[in-house]
Amino acid sequence: QEKVKKRLTNEVDNQDSPEVIEKIAREKLNMVKPNEIVFVDDNQDENTTSSPLTTTKAATSDGE
């Protein structure tokens, strides 16, 4: 029971971390970073998740 308590405490403590916020934004809100290209499968069943099929960083004129 102590292991479960410690795990749950860690999960709560990490909710404000940038990594967790980014994961939630991407998975639940379908957000992407600037200059990313999103490929969406229009043939997806409406009952499936609406998350992007693939994301990739677009090349910019400065090479980044």
C-alpha cells in the first residue's frame, strides 16, 4: 500500500511538469508545436481517437 501511495503522490507532483503538460496538450487537445506538419487520416472511423496520425517538424528557411 505504501508503494501505491508513493506512486500516486509522484503522479500528482508531476502534473505541473512541462513534459506532462505537453503530453496532455498533444494527446487530449490535439495541439502541435509551431512548424510541425500534421497528417490526418480522413478515413478514420468517427469512434476512434481524433489525434493526428503523424507529426513531423517542418524544415525552415534557416535550416532548423
